[in-house]
Amino acid sequence: MFSEFVKTPAVGEWISPADAMTLAIQEGAKGTGYVSPNPLVGCVIVDSDHCFLASGYHKRVGHDHAEIDALKNLGDPSRVAGAHVYVTLEPCAHQGRTGSCARALAPLKPASVIYAVEDPNPLVAGKGAQILREAGVRCELLSAIARPATAGSGAPEISSEDCTELAAQAEELAEIFLHNFRAKEPFVAVKVASSLDGKMAFLSGESKWITGPDSREHVQLLRARYDAIAVGRNTFVADNPSLNVRHASFPGFVNKAVVFDPSGKTLVAMQGSNLTSVRPPENVLVLVDAKLSVQNPAGVRVLKVPMMEEGAFMMDELFAALRAEGVHSLMIEGGSHAYGAFFNAKKVQRLHAFIAPILMGGKHGLAWTSHFGGASMQERVELKRVQKQSFGADEYWTARV
Ligand SMILES: NC(=O)c1ccc[n+]([C@@H]2O[C@H](COP(=O)([O-])OP(=O)(O)OC[C@H]3O[C@@H](n4cnc5c(N)ncnc54)[C@H](OP(=O)(O)O)[C@@H]3O)[C@@H](O)[C@H]2O)c1
């Protein structure tokens, strides 16, 4: 996610195979916020000498896929003959809301189509590549072009290390889609702002502001990645959060907010809250105990979800309720009880932790990890592909869980 940025070359400028795939990944990320439930996908086309021709990306659900966008940006399809096409996800084989990308590319006779990640959709997996191969196009998964496997063949080559890294980045680009397909569950991210000693609030509930303005601005960008932003009812009461996307890159962006509130006590306070003043009430989803009948004066969406004896919502039913509302990804922004429920159920896929260089101290301050793990090393949560970045004085850590 934080790889070296590749500038889009001028048409006719040489670009290395590794940079072409990096550029395709960067292109794909431009669709953030607008493609759900589809994947973010980017595409780069270079000529037979590896000089840049065009790039494209999937801009919006129901609109052109990345390959078609790149072809349109290229203008003249005859220029694809003998060219190399880099795409972050296997070209689709099937006719969905839009046509098959593999069938659009095949008659144009590119010399090769290199894709970074195989599509897990059974309608596509391996079939897009097959359509291209049957048309005589060399179509390879990125790992197959790793040097030295094809050294000296004259076809695009990328070092084994770069292939592994680029495949991992392409997988991260499409991680929400891939998880939805593989697990048949929404993708869950956790975002926390904590002190260096792991505290997210004082006993009084005071938590503003632990991190600085640069971190908080980045959170606005992160919010656009997910279909909904969720909090527990204590956080709703303590902070009256908006949970919307306030960033110049996303003008007028309207997202969904979720509140976990078994007793439905927040429903009265929803009227006039920041959650309902920044988005239509039907975009606020309040999850309550399925056994309750509740008053809903603000007209928000009340989702009735059965509870486990321990007082948390049943996870399968919670996910089913969210998917029925079109929520394929969720970022939980607190508090510690909400984090605990998802970590304990092993349902967190990504962590976004903003760590401020302050110590909040005290025995009773709220540690963000206080409701999961803690009994033995066996309960530890392992983080993979940890990446770090500074935002002002804060350190931002993101990792796969
Ligand atoms: N620094 C940060 O990043 C940050 C972020 C957010 C919040 N905060 C602070 O954290 C504090 C609140 O944290 P908290 O741990 O006390 O509360 P919380 O997690 O916000 O809310 C806890 C309550 O929400 C309900 N809940 C949450 N997850 C649930 C689930 N999976 N199933 C069923 N019910 C669920 C339960 O309600 P019932 O009690 O009705 O069962 C639970 O007691 C506030 O002071 C806030 O300012 C800090």
C-alpha cells in the first residue's frame, strides 16, 4: 500500500514491467469509494517495446471495467496488437452488468496479458485466462513471469521478489472483494486512535483528541474505503460522532453508519444527532436485540439481530443483516467492547492504528484491547504485512490481522 509511487509516464515513454504493474495498482486505487461490491482494479497497456500507451481503472459499479477503460483511453484498438496488458485482477470471462473483458481483449491480439491476482469468482476463475489463451494470447499470472523462470524469452519479466510484493499489493487492493467472495462475509477493519500506552479514553470517557490533525485527515480517506462505519452505543453517547467522509477528494460522499445497540436506547437520541444530520436516516443502521420491540422516532434502519448469551450479537446473523443492507465492508471505530466482540470472534481482517506520542497512564483508563485476548500467548493476535507511516507526530500502523 505504501510502495514507491510511480508517476504516469507520457505516451511513448518506456516503463519497466514492475512499474507497469505498480501503476496498474495505483490506477485501481482511484476507484476507492465507488465500486462496492466490485473489486478495485487497474490496468496499464504498453507497446511491444514496453513504452506506455494507456491506463485505466474501474471507476464505478456498473461502469466499464479497468481493461475497457484503458482501451477507451487508448482510443485506437488496433494499437493493442502486439502490446502487453497489465491488469491487477484476472480479466473477467462472464457477461455481468458489463461485457466480458477477456472477450473484448482477445480479438485485439495483444502479445501478453499479465494479471496479478486470480479472480475467486467461480464464473471467472481461470476462465478469463483460458479465453485469451485459446485466442493465442499469452496470458499469465504475475508469478509465472518471475525471473529467472522465463529469463531470456523476450517477454515481460519481473524479479521473483518484485512479483511476490506486487501480487501482495494487488491482493490488498482487492482485499474487500476477495474476502467477501472467499468467506462470504463482509470485510471488517478496526480503526483506533490510541496513546503509546494503548489507551483510547480516560475513565471519564474523554478521548478528544488523542491523535493530531494529519492522522484525523487520513481517517477521512480510510472511511471512503468501506461501505459503513460502525461504533458501539457507548461511543455514540460519549462522542456524538458523524462518521462521514469529510475530505476534498470525496465531495458529497454519503456513507452508511452502524451502531451496535442491543437495548435500542440510542434510538430516541438519533433525532438531532450528528449521525442523522450528515446523512439520510435510512443510511443509519442501528442493530438491536431481535427480541425487542422498539420506538424509532428518527426513522433510522433498525436491524433486529439475535444475541448470544454473553451479550454480543450473533456474528453470522449480524453479517447477514449487514449484507442485506448492501454492507460488504465495515470499519469499526470503537469502542473497546465493539473491538472485543469482533476480535474474539476472529472476524477482523485489517487494523488501522494511529498511535500518538503521549502516555495517558492510570489504572482505569480504557485500553482499546481490554475486551479481547489477554489470557495467554495462544490468544495473541498476529499481524501480517505490517506497514508504518508518520502523520505529524503520530505513527500510523496498518496490517492484515
Ligand atoms: N480513541 C479512540 O479511537 C476511540 C474510538 C471510539 C471510542 N472511544 C471512546 O471509547 C469509549 C467507549 O468505549 P466502550 O468500550 O465503553 O463502548 P462501545 O464499544 O462504544 O459500546 C459498548 C456497548 O455497545 C454495545 N455493543 C458493542 N459491540 C457490540 C456487539 N458486537 N454486540 C452487542 N452489543 C455491542 C453494547 O451495548 P449494551 O451495553 O447495551 O449491551 C456495549 O456495552 C468512549 O469514551 C469513547 O469516547 C475512543
